[in-house]
Amino acid sequence: MTERKRVAVIGCGRWGSLIAWYLDRMGHEVCLYGREGSAAFARFVAERKNDFLTLPETVCLTSSLDEVMSREIIIISVGSQQLRGLMEELSVYPEGNRVFVLCMKGIEISTGKRLSQVASEFRKEPVAVWLGPGHVQDFYRGQPNCMVIDSENEAVRDVLIRHFSGDLIRFYYGTDLIGNEIGAAAKNVVGIAAGMLDGVGLSSLKGALMSRGTTEIARLIHALGGQSHSAYGLCHLGDYEATLFSPHSHNRRFGECFIKGETFDRLAEGYYTVAALMKLSREYAVELPICNAVYRLLYLHADPKQELDALFARSQKAEFC
């Protein structure tokens, strides 16, 4: 690291708090923002910890957006459908020499827009995305992983990678913002599908799910103007182990609980993303059979066996099309 950066992290959930812990560990000056009344933020104020990690005293805690907007790098880690509301709040602040980094994976349901597009509606400052595999529990135990940072502003992307890379995270240079954002969001839907397979005792089908899931998302990325091979990178296929197999995966666990009729009260972004993907599927005339099956199960209460049978009954075709 060549320069200490002043960083604010908005969102004190498991990923936002991990980012604050990680960047403090990297030597940056970090503040973590939480709303007044937030139970997670209140616990950090009282104990400086959550169920996953303990924040050092060098990470400041704030509920002031004035403090947040005084920083040069602003990292956002909130629910994807909450981003527009947050950016509206931040729009009252004058433009400045800031960079916004989105550390969440999703697509806005109402518009079908990627999250960087939503953020750019409100701010002229550069926007980057920080994506890829890894769980809070593993990083906090010192288990490293590889991730990607992408931005339309290549200079900003390069600066972020240079200052954020360390022994726990090896960053790669993203070269396809469309593909990386769509791929990262869609892998959560495939994670739900994997959990559903676990729930009906068909985990052996996960190999086929991985192959066919990647293929259909590659088609969508291409239709949207991205590079189809991005689906095979860290944003999507590279995140499958953490999302389709890990006991820490909220999306996998949600899918399993849904099929079993059990309650799961944690955020599973794939639930919202699949509705947005159906919007894009219609608008761009791209077939997404796996995503469509997940949507039908979650939103239309379709029968799991009938949906699986329907996938198997699809007409035969060459594998890579």
C-alpha cells in the first residue's frame, strides 16, 4: 500500500462490517456508518462486534452522513433494492472528489438496471463495483480469496486495486462492467436453485446446474452488450463454490428452506434478483430456463417436481448453445 485512504463504509451488516475490518487491517482510515435505531449498529456501538467479527478501536462508528461524505472513498453495502433510496439521500451533497464503490450484488426490480447505473443517476463521481467469492467467516479466520474490481473509469479501478489488495484478497482488473454486475447478481439465483436441489435430495444435479446456469447467464450478458465469457469469471462461476455449496450461503440456505417449508429470515438477494432477471429476459428475448423455474417456484408457487420435469423435457440441443 502506498497511500493511506480515508474510507467510509455504509452498511453495518455482515459484509459491510467485514469490509471495514479488512480495510482498517490494510492501514486505511475507516469509518463504518449505521442508521440510528439499527440493532446491528447499536450492538457495534455497545460491544464493537457482531456474530462474525470484532471491530478494532481504530474503526470509527458514525450515524452521520456528513461524516461519510467527507471521505474520499465511499463503500456501499446495503440491500440492492435499498440503493436508490440511499442515493437520493446522498444527492443533497455537492459533487466532490469522491469514488463510490458498490459491494453488493443485485439488479433493481422496478427498472431492470444494474446497480452502478442506479448510483450514476444521482452522482457524477466515478462508480466502481467490488465483486467475487468469499464469506465473512472465512476472511476473518484468515482464509484468502480472489475478487474483482471493475469500473468504467479504468484509472479509478486501478487505484482501488492497488490500495485494497493484500494478503487476504487478491484483486483482478475487471474489464466488463455489464458482465460482472449481471453475473454477480445472477449467481445468487443459481444459489437458490442449488439450495432447492439440496432440499429435495438431488444435490448430485449441482454439476449440471453449474454448467447450464453459467450458459444461460452468458447468453443474457451477451444480449445486454457485455462479454459472454464474463460469466465464467470470478463474478459468476468463480463464486459458485461459496454460493452453491457453502453452509454460509444465505441464498443456498434460503432455497433449501423454501423447498422444505421452513422459515429463513436472512437476506437472500437472489429472491429479488430473479424477478429482475425475468424482466430482462422478456425485454431482451433471452431464454433463462433455470431462472424462470426458480421464479415460478418462488413467486407463482409452482410444484418443484413439475418444474424439474419441465427442465428435463426441454428439446435436445447442442451443449454450448
